[in-house]
Amino acid sequence: MNAMDPKSDDLAHLHYGDGEFVVMKPGRYVLCAVSGRRVPLEALRYWDAETQEAYASATEALQAWQSRQAARSA
């Protein structure tokens, strides 16, 4: 992707797998499912393949996991 591309600030659409993701629609970032923060693709390290969600950091990934566990226990 070229930084000078006028569409380079777009939201990317990804398919999250185990240990990798596939770009379905090019863009520069995804949104964290917990915080709503923009996560640049080059900084994306945390996601859940089952829920197809991206997370800005390990903290948000843990929060999402804990929420799912609490919902299952209720």
C-alpha cells in the first residue's frame, strides 16, 4: 500500500485465522472490538479467529475473553 494513496486511510476488512489474517478489503487499519481504537495493520497482533474480532492490545483481548467466559457462565 502506498502512503500517498488517497484511499490508504480506509478501514480494512480482514478474515482472522489461527496465527494469520487475510486482507479481504485493503485498508490501513481495523477497529478494536473492545475499545473502538484504530489499529494499524502493521501493529495488529491480537485477534480472535472464532469471533472474527481484532484487539488493540493484550489488555483488550483479555477483556473480551473474560466477557465471553462470564456470559457462558451465566
